Amino acid sequence: MRCLRLSWLLGAAACFLLASRPALAQDDQAPLREVSPPGRIDGQAAEKHRKTLAAQPAKPTPVTVSSTPAAAPAPAPQRSRLATAAPGAALLLALAGLVAVKIRRKRKAETERLKAEAERLKATTPPPPKPDDEAALLAGAADEAKRDALADYVLRAHKTSEFPSRCLGRPDAFLAGYAKSFLKLGAWEVSAALLRGKKVTEPREQVLCQALQTVIAGRGGRPPAEVYVETLLVAAELSRRGSSEDAVALLSPAVAQRAAGSAPDCLVVAGVTLAAGKVPEFLAQAKVRKQAQFYKTYAAAFHALKDPETALTLIRMKRPMDASDYSLFVACHKELGRIAQLDFAAVLDADRLALAEALMRADEEESALRALLENRLEALSRADLALSLRLCARRKDIQTAGKLFQHLKLTVGLSDAPELYALYALVCEAVGLRRDARDVYEEILRRFPDHQEAAEHLRNL
């Protein structure tokens, strides 16, 4: 509507300019007339003029010719430009206004017609069926998606108390299907009531009813807890009663993901999964990108449940791994008897120290030393060198310690790393090379007279 009004205004302005154009042109072309002064008359011309006058008949009133210039005629009064163009412009604006009013009335009439038509159709159309009417109820019996949607509507509409009475006398398959749908939503009372209404109740359904009743009774008359919490309770109760298939069916990926934030909840999920024999399915679902906490807590849970294989698989999925992860990593390998099969080349250089420390805590000094030194002597940091010398002292490996000491003298030097020289002296003490240890301590004290550790060890030698 705004665009239409703007176009009409522009059109009216253009017509106004076109109407005022002739008046402007006339004003611009009005000439100014002037009378040029007469020229001088010489003697011969005057004589000739007198003869001519004499030959003419006399006139009553002689005409006197003045030599003064004739005054220019007064110009006609000019009309105002606006007064010249105003009638045409006003007419065009009036026409534009009439057209706009006509269009507005036409649109208003069309809007009212459409509104009346909509009201008429609304009055003649029957009301839509309710989401839980008989037709929807029967359709849900044959379609799980429709059944789940109807159960969700009943739960949200707070109609769960009356729903079981509507299902009295229905076929067993009908009741079992809706019991499953309400079970997904955490409506334990409705699910148990529907199962009890069956003509023939299967053993697993009886166990399910008992587990539901146990959880309901455990509330002690209090309102139900959060659905997530009660789902874990029902799953654990079902697993305890031997109905592992039904228990693991309650643990959706969303429930498993949320349980990753709590070690006790992870134990419940891991225990139900193990009891149902669904570990491969759990690992397949865990391959989908998860948070690091998911892999860490579930690896610890499966390890606590004496399943190091699953724990090892999960901890390998975590990136990056920290020191505690490598402790679990090493523990799983040791329980599985695979320490000797560790592939250190697949471990990042930045993680070698954490792995070696975990191996040392697990009393696997040889593997720890391999983890530090295998194919990376030139890449050793000072922390790597210190741990390597400590491992050599525990293993009394003077040969490896000697190689490290030679590397120290060529790359670091005593002035930069007296603590590493002292560690080499400890290796010498461990293997009985007291003279070599004394020489190293004396060399440290010559450069660092206040080095207390070297002085103390030297006194003991």
C-alpha cells in the first residue's frame, strides 16, 4: 500500500512539472522592445522634405514630430507561474486521490470477503478428532510411533489416572504395546496397571511388574523422582531379578550419556550392559563422538566390574590421555597379560613420560625404561633423563646408566644439571661402584659447594 501511494505521488509531481512547463517557456521568451533614437538630417534631405510637405494638401491638425526618443510600451503584466500550473496539478492530484480511495475500498472488500469465506468453512467443517479418541487409540495399537505419541499426550494432559480404565477388556497385544510406550516415558503405574490387565501375563512381564512395584514402594509415599533417576532404579532392579533384556532396553543413549557425569550411575549402566551381554552394542554406540568424561568414567566403571578388555577399549577412545588414564591403561594391559605387547612407537613423545611413570608404579621397570628410551635418546627431556636414571638405579642397570651419563656430558653438562649427575652417582652406589660415585660427588661439590645431597652421600661413602 505504501508503494502504491508513493507511485501516485510521484506521478502527480511529474504531471505538475509538465503542466507548468509552457508557462515557464512563455515567461522566458518575453522580448523587450526599444525605440532607437532618430538620426541627424542633413540640408539636402531637409529641403526635399519641405518640398514634399508643400505638395501635400493642408491638414487641419499638423503633426509635430518630436526628436526625443519614443518611450517603450509598458509590458503586459505577467501571471504567476504557480497560478498558471496550479489548476492542472490540483486536478491530477484529485484524480490520484480518487483512484487510491477506490483501490483501498476494493482491497478492503476483498479482505472482508475472504474472512467471511473462512468463517463459513470453519462453521461447516467438523471439529478435528482428539489425540486420544477411539480412532487414535486403535491406530496406535498397530503403529509404535503413533502409540508413543498418544502415550506422551496422555501423560502431558494429566489423563494417566483414567487411561487404564479405558483399556479394560482390550486384547493382550493392545495392552502390552501401550504398557511398553508408557514404560519409555517413566509412567510406571500406568505400565504396571496395563500389564496386570492382560488375560495372560508372561513371566518377564510379571518380573517387570514386580520391579515397578518395588520402585514405586521405595518412594515411601513421596512424589516420584526425576524420570532419569527412576529409570536407573528400575533397570538395576530388573537386572537384579534376571530380566537383563528388559533392563538394558530402558537405557537409551541419552540415559547413558547423562550417566557419564556420575561414577555410581556409570556403574549401574555398565553392570546392566554386562549382565545383558550388550557390550558390543554399547561400544558401537560409544564410537560416536563423545566427551572425554564419557570414556574416562565408563572405562573406570567397566574396570571396576572386572572387564579390563572393555575398559581398555574405552580408554583408548579418549584423546588426549592424561596421567590417570595411563594408569588405567597400564592396569588393563597388566591384567590382560599384554605389557610385553605394548607398542611404544604408537605413543606420542609427549605422553612417554606419563606412560613410563604408570609402568613404574605397576612395578614394570623394564617396560618403563623402554617406553622412555626406545628409539628416542636424542629427544629425551631432562624429566625423561631423571626418570630413566631412577629406573636404572632400581634395576641396577649400570650399562644403560653409563650410556645416559655419556649423553649427559655431551649435551647438558654438569653446570646445567647437577641433579642428573647426582642420580648417576646413585646408580653407581646401587651397583657397588663406590669409587665412581665418589668421583662424581666430588666433581659436583667442586662446582657447587653448597650441594647438600652430594655432600651427604659423599660422607656416607
